[in-house]
Amino acid sequence: MPPKRKGGATGNDEPTSRERKKQKTELARTIAVQPNNTSSTVATAGNAVAGPSRSVRFNSMAGLPGSLDVEKFAEARAYEINAMHEAMKSARSNATKRAWQLLPRHLRRRAASHDVRRVPLRLRDKARAEMDPMRRKALGRSLPKRGKSKAVSRNQQLLKRQRSKNWLETHLWHAKRMKMENMWGYRLAVEPTEKSFRPSHRASVHGSILHDASYYALLQIQGPQSVLRALLDNCCDFQAPSPGAKRFLTGARACETHIYKYGSYPFDLIAPVHVIWQPVVNEKTDKVATQEAPAAASAAPSGGKRKRRGKGKAPAKVTGSADTTGAGLGRTVWIRFHPSVVADVHLALRTASSFALEAFKKSNTDKEVEVVITDLRERVNVFEIMGPKSSQVLKGALKPTTESKREDFDKFWKSLNGLQTAGSLPRGMVVGCTVYDPRLSFPPKNAKLDTDPHLTSSPASTVFPSSALAQSEIWNESMRIGLQRPRYKKKDIDERKSKNLIPGTPLQAQRQDDRIPVLLIQRSVESSSPISQSDSNHASTSAALHGWTLIIPSGWGMPFLSSLVYTGTRVGGQRECQTQAFEGGCAYFPRDYPSTDAYSEYAEAREETERERWERKPPAKRPNFEKMGTWNPWQADWGVVLGLEEPWARDDGGFLPAQREPAPTAPTQGDMGQKLQPWLMRCAELPSILDKVSTMFNPGAYLLDYVNQVRTKRHQDPLNASIKADELWKSSLVMVRVVLRGRGSPEDLAIIYSMNDEEVRKHKKAEAGGTHRDAISDDDEKEPSELIPSQDSIIGYVTTGHYSLSRGEGHAIGAVPVARLLELKQQEERLRIGSGFLVKIRNRDQTICRAALLEVL
């Protein structure tokens, strides 16, 4: 029988690879011993030096010298010391782990297994020795390089990947750490790759979390103050405070409102917007701007014509007449909004500006003015920093310049030390300043919270919004263009730091270093809805999230991001932004705005994704919506809930088929007559309006009269006579909060059902007796909560539902018709419940109904 290995039959067997590896490991772990004949140690009577032991002494202390010369002792034992170091080094290099496996887990990268530059400098020699030359050749490392004429630059390679979408300046940083998706023309971060759902929530509640919101659209409008005020009043929310009010007009506060199509209020809601006025320079300029004097044009360049650089973005001009002097450009206003509605917002502003200019021209025939609308997308970077420690993070990462002395800003900057949360400051407060290059003081240190027990008042009580505090050079376009590219690269800054005598010392700013203008805006994510008695035991329900919005010029995204992240701030994506709004009890655009076009696009995209996922599963592994009584599991049927559309008349009960068949188109009322348009009612006085309407015989007439009064205050004509009071009342929706009475967690597209009087009585009786049940019925054969209500009792849908970490229970935000909400209010008064609007909630893939309370959002 032949031997198993080569040379197995002879006595000179070659060692196997395993044996050779074992011998190599043993050799690496062996410590070399110095021969006795080469010993250079000589014992002397005056200064004895220890040498090799020649005999065994029972008394170890005998024969030791009275004194020891350390230098000579080290020289005598140099061989042993070097042998120990070499053995340790060889044993470490021959370990069973590769170089990239010796790193801590947060520094490990898969690419480090074949890329030497992915490991730290101290391990590169070991990693280079472990590299397999055949693997390098397979990866194309040994291929000849292209010639200089055919070489493709790194910028060209990256630009080729941005043909169908745009990248933010921080894209590469996010792409290495987060899951990315294409959204609204951008490649945006959705969520971190690590498990961070709960840590991100804790950071927003107890620490700080950062989000790059540079993808938000920004439009700049320039023109006379009276024209801009009329323009904004005609297309913004009529029931909310006017963007041209005194508190916003000075530029000291940012206005949060909603924008509509011109003349369409309360229909055609587009999106929520933020309006920021450029602060006036001084009191004299403020008076001049108010009086519409030509001298106010000094706030803008002559003629309104500017050199604009970028990706071919020219301003959209809406002119009343030719204006070569530029005297009409008196004020500047910025409008920030969601990127999915850029075209609609731009069209609404252009239409409103045309009517505003026409009205101004009729009253002032001797003046020639113009309105300039400029698209500032990708001209600025925006970071949203939320959490109680956001103020300390900003103060640690930003270093304001000392060249311009401003008493108001110095007082504000000093107050950040004792500011426990940004929520103690006025809402929408605007602060402008100029800071040094953050790379000069890298790494930053968070400012420590100063909790002085002797303070009688909060530090925030000494700071008030003012136009002087809001001044910033970021409004100057020439300043932004000059700062599009930093003057020094990071390697130049690092070279300057390497020349410091003390390593880690921050660099002193020099005259040629960049000074970057920034804008800080106080931001709060909170709900204005009151807390019911049922929620009084949840202290976290009223807790809101507060922080700052940091606006900086383009080109400085990564320098600021590196400093902000180094402070320990977590970074979130789209999921974290949605979670913040959900935990704060606020509606999130576009998923919680059912009457907008952006919501329709979002719902269609979600339907396509979820339907494909459902169809890929076998019938035994997916929910059977037909048996569960879910008529349309993919989208909320707002038209059917409002009574504007008729449900399908099908022989199988009117449910969607569970098989993979195309869904037929549901007939609508638009085939038989004019289709009504659903609209969303949003205002702070909504609870008081419902109280008044509930006592009236014809609530639709009161609502129509109220809407016409609001339109008249904004100098708009009443609604068209073709719109009837009953139609307006039927087509209105209102946002609500869903507070569960027991266990359970509602999900997106959960169905909201109404309860009849008997069910409400039984529920209240069972709740009072301590045997709480989610739904009550007379059927004894089934569990009460598993009875599927009829389709006629559907009154709304949940737009966002999840388990709330701050409340410790299920929570949801949804929408119901105002008419159905009025019925619930009348039922509450009739039965004298006194605890809220009692309803039932059922997830679309479940049969269990849960009892819940509705609260107007």
C-alpha cells in the first residue's frame, strides 16, 4: 500500500505544514540564553556585579553586594534584556491572529484584510508581511497603470456616480457608517448600520444627536418689504401667525408655518416651511425699510444682478417693470422647506409675487420695483443638533472671533454654560456670529454645564431675541462665494500643528485664516395639543425635544462635522428624524399630511414596496387580508372615510384578493359629478372651534363662515360660491393623537373604528371594575377583542404608529374627518364619559381591536 504522504515509506519523512507551523511557533516563543564563556560580568570587592550562578546557596541574601551600579548592571544583562524583547516581539508577530484582527472592534474593517492602509501605522509592517501576493494580483494590484493621458481622476469617478442624484458634502462619511437610499434627488442616510434605535433616542433625550439637513431646499426672495409681506400673507397659513408680524419681521425669530397654493386656502396644502427674515442693520435702516424708501436698496447689490456660481442655477425674476437702479430690493427673506415640493413652492411664490407686485403697482404708480427669487440649494450646509447637551456641544466645537465686539452675543455665548436645555430660550430665536476654522482647535472639548446653586434666575432669562443678535455675514452672497473652498487644506493645518512645541495644543488663528459666518436657530420638536387626564400619569408625554439648527456656508460641511462628531454626538439619518417627531407628538412631513401631493407620492411608493414584499412570501407565510377584514391594506382610503368615494361593490364581500392579481380601480364619485377635494384643518384654535360647532344645528355653515372670515383678514376673496357648506364640512380632515387604554402597539395604516353607545357603556363599566378589555361585544363564542367591526364603522387611519420609548407604551398619530370627530364629541357629552373620544384600533394584519382615546393634535 503506498504511503499517504510523500516520503512516508522512508525514514527521512518531511514535516507536514502543521508540524512546520508548530515548530515555527515554538521557535518564536523561545528565549535565547547567553553562553557562559561570553559572560562579561566580573565581581569585584568594591562594586560587585551579579554574574551567572556557579553554585547553589541556601542563603539567598549571602554574597550580595552592598551597593549596585544600575548602569553597569544593565550593561551586564543587556543580552538577557534584548533576548526578552526579541522573544516578546517574535511571539506577538507569530500569533494566530492577523494584524487587522488585533484591532478593537470599532476600528475593524473588512477592507483591512487586503488593504494595508486600512490598519494603523504600528501594524502596517505586519499586515504587509501577511498579504498574499497571489491575492494582490487577483485584485488587480499588479496591473500596469494607465498613462497620464488616459488616467481618470478621483473627482471624475465620483461625479459619474452622481448622474441620477446629488451627494451631500458629508456623503462619504455617512456612506461608510450608514445605510443609504435615493430620496428626493439626493443620496441620503436612512439609519446607522449599527444597532442604534434606542441609543439614538437616549441621545436626543439625555445627550445630543446630529443630523445633516443640507438636502432641505432654500429659496431667497428679495424685494420691498410691503411686497414681501403681501406675498407671504397670500400663500401662507391664514390661521397661523403671519410671517410678516413684528416679531418675525426684525429677523430675531424664525417663523414656522405652512404654505398653500395662491388663493386656494384651505385647500391645496403644500408643505410646512420656515421663514427667516434678514435682520435690519440698525434702527435707521429699519425705519427706512418700513417706509419703503429707495435708500433701503443698500442691503442688496446694485441692480439686483449678481454673479452666481454653481450648477447653472439662475435666479427666477418676477418684475413689475424694469428697474435698473435696484432701488426696489429692500429686504431679504429665506424660506426652508422639504425637497419633495420644490416645484410646487416655487410656483406658489411666483404666482403670489405677481399678484403682490400688481397690487403694489396700483397703489404706487410712481415706483418701479422687482422681486427676485433665487434658488440657494447647495449654497449652504445645515446641521440639526437636538438634545439637552446641544448647547454645550456647540460651545465646545465653535470658537467665535474676537474681532467684532457685540455685547448681546457675548451675553448669549456666556449663558450657554448654564443652559440645561435649549427649550428655555424663546422659540425660533436667531443668533448670528462669525467663528474661526474649527480645524484650528481640533480636537474640541465639550463645555461643562455650570450648575451654580446660588443663581436666582435661569441664564436664559438674561437673553432676548433682537435684530442685533441675529446679524450674520452669511446673508452676503459674495461672502458665501469666497468661502466655497477653504483656504487651507487639512494637511496644511496638520503641518502647522506638528510644529507646536507641545503636541495637541490648539493653533492660534492668524490673519490669513478663514472666518466663517454661521447662523444659529433655536429648534423645538413639540406638540401643542393638551394632555388629557388619561395621560396625566405619564410625565414624559409633555416632554419635547429641543436643540439648534446650524447654518454654515457651502464647502465647510466636513470641517464642522468632524468637530461636532468628535464631541461624542451621535449621528442620525431619516429614521432618527421621524422618531424625534413621533416621540415629540408632532406630525412629520410628508407621512402625516394626508391631503398633500407629497403624501400621495409617499403612499404610492410605500404601497409598491410593501406589496412586492408581500407577494414574494408564500401564502402560508403572509397575512390573509381578506380573512382579516382589511379592505385595502396598502393605502388609507381617505375618500371612502370622508364619504367622497363609494366602496367597491364585489361579490366576495368587498375585500382585496389574497392571490397575486392586479387590483381593479375603485369607482369614484368623480365619474358621477364633481369630485370634492379633501383638506386638512390645522390651527391652534381647533379645540375651541369644535366646541362651538358641536352646539350648532348646521356646523358646515359655521365652518364656511369661519374660513371666509380668515380669508378676508388676509385680503383674500371668500371661497367660490360653487363650494357648498356641506361639502366643505364633509371633506375636512383633522390630525389626532391615539392614546391606547391598555396594552398593544398600533402600526402604520392601522384602522380606527368608532364604538356604539352600548360598547362604550360596557367598556367604561369593565374599566371601572378593574377588568379592562379592549373592545366589548355580546358574542360569547369569540373573544370580544377579536370581533372584526363592520366597514361602516371606520372613521380614520393611523399615519404613524409605533411603540413609544418615552411613554413606555404604544402611541400613534392619525387623521379622522371633522364630522366623525364631532359625532364622537356628541357621544361623549351624551353618555357623560368625560375622559375623551373613545374608539377602537386594529392593525391591518391582526384581528384584535384595542380601545383607545383620540385627542386633537
